Amino acid sequence: MKKIMENYQAGVNLGGWISQYRKLDHEHFRTFIVEDDIRQIASWGMDHVRLPFDYPVLEDDERPFEYKEDGFAYLDNCIEWCKKYGLNVILDLHRAPGYFFGTLQSNTLFEDKTMEDRFLNLWRTIAKRYANEGDNIMFELLNEMVEPTSDRWNKLAHKAIKAIHEIDSDRYIVYGGNHYNSINELKNIDLVKDSDRIIYTFHFYHPFLFTHQRAGWNQFTREYNAVIEYPGMCPNLKEFLEANPQYYEWNKFFIDHEMNKDLMIQDMQPAVDFMESTGETVYCGEYGVIMIAPLQSRINWHRDFIDITKELKIGRACWNYKVLDFGLVDHNSKVISEELVKVVSAK
């Protein structure tokens, strides 16, 4: 584990603030996350936040390559609040010009040279702005890439790393793999051989049937519509899959396998293999369980996952601080479960 990661062991995402917002609304940006939220996160004993941000906060499509100070002010404020309360920050580009994981059919980042130039120039601009910051900040190139293969993304990621390091050679950069930062795609990342300032990342929501149970945006979980305990079995799954054979291949394993810590250890093995084969450091930028899951099962799952990551010395940031269906707090920043917060804050 790289020494810097000693200060990025237990964190939380600030999704829904300046990323995945309903509309570009400065009243929302000014009020959704405030200094007191950062103070509260620090009081839990966490050591960092992952700050997702969407490019329209910083740059308008109608005026490409022109950057908005009123947008950068939100990043600036968060960084200053975090320094005040002893937290580090990962700046995560959640939506880039020409790319968002929620618009896979219309993305143009890899076909439109202008979009690639905007992506690279945005990172140059961020690198220049925060060049005087130390290891309290890391840059995450792009959230949850989805491509048929990893080739085009690996090529662009290396261009972005070079562009950033030409400006700020000491900046640590977080680089994730294909298929929504799948742990199984770590092996397909093109390692950066000429820099020791790269942290490789994955996201972990295994098993999806449990962590996303009854999620309204996924057709399978919506139709299956089962309350699932952890540890435990999936109720009536065999009957459901027999009646809905289109889902059978992806989910048949769970007909007769319990969801438990042993299974989670197996699902974490690709990260172990990656670390052992490359000697590189990995980081889990997202993990979590949907809020409508039974609370005790939600706590149990988090406890098992964190036990495993602590043993492996893998830093992590849970998804999510507030709302977006995975929150630790409600709309008023009130803690939903003190026990869950205690579990996810453990270092």
C-alpha cells in the first residue's frame, strides 16, 4: 500500500451535490452540502471525502473551454472545509464532456475529437488550479467507464495522466477500469509504468441482488421485488427465474448459494490478485447498500466488507453521504443509523 493511502482509509461520497443533481441549480449547490456536513463527517472519524462533480458545473456546452468561477467555488469551498476539519479529498469527474455512465447510447467522448480535447483541457485546468495543494487532494480521471473493450479508455486515461503530470508531476491520480469500475476489470487496466503516483480503483456492490434490492431503476430488481436479508438466501428466486427465464443465466447462482462473508471474500479476490501480480495499490471508490434494504442486513453487509478491506489494507469511500437511495443521513443531514455510521467510519 502506498503511504499516501494511510490517509484515505475511511471516506464517504458527496454524490448528489455537484453531480447527479436534478438540474443546474445554484440554490441546491449552496445548501445541499455545507460546512457543517464536512464537520459532521470528520466527527465520525473519517479521513477523506470523494467529491463527485459534473462538468456542466465548471463548463457550458455553449462555451467550451471557458470555465466558470462560480462553479469552481464549490470545489474550492469543499477543499477548504476539508482542510479545516482534517479531511482529504478525491476530486472525481463523475460526468465528463461527451461521457456519463447514465447515457451510454449517446456518449461521444471517443468519437468526437472536440470532446476529447475538452476532457483533457478540463483536467489541465483543474491541475493548474490546485497545483499548490499537497497530498490532501487526489484526482480521479472519470467515474464508471463503460466501453465494449478497455482499449479506447486506457489510451485516453494515459493522455490525461500525462497532461496532468506535465503541470503537477507529484499529483496522485486515481484510475479505474471498465464496466462501471468493476473489480473484475482491474486486470484490463493498462498500468502506468513511468509514474508511482497512480492509485487503481474499483467499485463494489456485490451481490447486486442484495445491494440493489427493489431498486426502481433496474428492471430485474424491480420485477423480482424481494426483501433480501444479509446474510441469507434470495426468497423464491428459483420460482421467479423459472417464470422469467430472461434473467436466469445472470442470477441462477443465487438459487442455492447464501449471500455471506465467504462469498464476499471470493468476490474480492480479483483485487487481491491484482495487488499481488502488480504490486500496485487499489482503492474502493464506491460501495454500499440501498436504503430500503433491512437496516440490520445493511449494517451486516457493511461490517463484512469493511472487515475484509481493513485486512487487505484497501482504502474505501462508501456511497453515499446524503440521499441518492444510499444515504447515511436524511435530507436534513440527520444520521439514519448511528451503528451504520460507526461501522463505515472504522479505520
